[in-house]
Amino acid sequence: MYLQRRESPERPDLQLVALARETLGSIADVVYGIVTSRWLHMAILRVFLTLSFTTFAYYLAIPAYAYFYHVHLPDQIITAPLHLQYGWPIGEQGEFQNNNPYAIASLTHKTIKTLQPYDVDITLTLPRSPGNLARGTFMVGLLLLGDPDPISTNATAPRFLQAPNDLITPLDPIAYRTSRPTLHISLRPTRLPYRSPITTLTAALLRLPYYALYPDAELTALTVVMAERLTFSRGAPVPRVALVEIQACGKATPEVYSAQVTLRSQLGGLRWLMYHYRITSFVVFTAMFLATAVWCFLVTFTLGGLMVKALMPAGGAG
């Protein structure tokens, strides 16, 4: 009786231990089956490849958007200084017959795009000298020229004017015009704004202390609009040179301190969004690029797996 009483409470413990061992063994078998299963290996491989490709596509999307931004978006404002040349010879004798000042400005290193409207203007900084005030209206001409024509003989090198008794001669504007295609031509009038004598006297008295300290500030900036929403068609050449001429119309040459030509791009559509909402555009286009790249990768990976599964029985049977 005593032995039976001592053995009886040990039986449930043995049963629990056996049950625990059986349960742990079952769990271990299940875990081992899952760990060693081909499905888990393929799932881990898919996740690893997807994460690796996503990381690669993310770091590829940043320079891709930067390149797209640089290629698709033009310069918002293009400014080129105009260094006016006074007096250039015409004819076989090389005598000075044309007193109209001209300037040749290079636009080679500027980003000008096709299918993009541009507003073109020329800014002249002039003194309100008696000669300029008495001159009245004069004309400003603009020629936008493309790359040199390789067929033309004048395109090999820029030709210089042969002026008598001058060691340094300017570039020949006629050779520039004949050796390059003309993309746009415009001629616009302008003049110094008129002021009545009483207005001129009052302004001079009010600004006399300032002009006494800064005499160079007594000037006027004339902005001459040469083109509005000028657009170059797709595939057409874009301007590389701006040729500007100030026509005195038979009068004395205008006195000009400085001059510059400006092209302002009138952005619209996608270019407008990319320029005014740069961070938002970067996030949206980068996300679109990343989503498209990952989707193409997953489709390619899935189709490749299906093709391998379809070919495996045929390979085993052979």
C-alpha cells in the first residue's frame, strides 16, 4: 500500500513530460519543415532581391530625376552682355561707311529648349545727354542665329573686318549673318522718355544731392521688347548667337553706357510645375520611377519563375 501510494503521484508527471516532449517534437518538426521548405527559401529570396532592387532603384532615381530636370527644363532667364562696336567698314576699300553700332553675343553655353515660348528684350543704359535727348526715335534690330552652316565657306572661322590703320579689328557681322541660319529677325523703335521742362527741373533739384555724390547714377535704362512668346519648333535649331544693331536712322550715333539681351522663358505645363514646385515634383517623380522599376522587376521575376517551372518537367523527362 505504501509503495502504491508513492508511485501514484509520479504518473501524471511522467505523462506531462511525455506530452511536453511530444509537443516540442511536433513543433520542432513543423519548424524544421518550414525552415527547410523550398517555399520559404523562395520567399526569402524574393524579399531579398526585391529589397536589394528597391534600394538600387532608389539611388538610381535621384540622378535620373536630376538628369531629366536638367534636360527637360530650360534656363528661366538668359542674359548676355552686348559689347557694342562702333563703325565698321564696308566695300573693297575698307572705308568706314556704317556708323550703326552692333554687337555679337554668344548663346552657346545657354540652355534654350524647343517648344518653349520666350520673351526677348534688349536693355540699353543711356545717359540723358543733350545729344540723346535731341536724337529722338531710333531703331534697334535683333537677329537670332543658329549654329554655323558646315556647307558655307564662311563657317570655318570667323572673319574679321579689315579696317585701315587698325591693328585690332572686330568680327564681321555680315559674315556672321551669311554663315549661320537666321532663326528670328525683329526691328523695334525706341527713344528716351519725354519729360517736360518743369518736370526735368523739379527732378533735378530733388535729386541734386544724390547726383552730387553719385554722378554716374544719372542714367536711363531703356527696355526694348523684341519678341513675345517666341517658340522654336521641335527638331529646329536653337539660337547660338544674338546679333544686335542700333540704327541711328541717319542721325548721330546714340550714346550708350551698356547693353544686354535677355531671353525669359514663359514656362507652362510640366515645366512650370517642375520649376515652381521642385520638392513636390522630385518626390512625385522619384516615387513614380521607383514604383515603375519595382513593378517591372516583380513582373519579370514572376514570369521568369513560371517559365522555369514550365521547363523543369521537360528537362527532367529528357
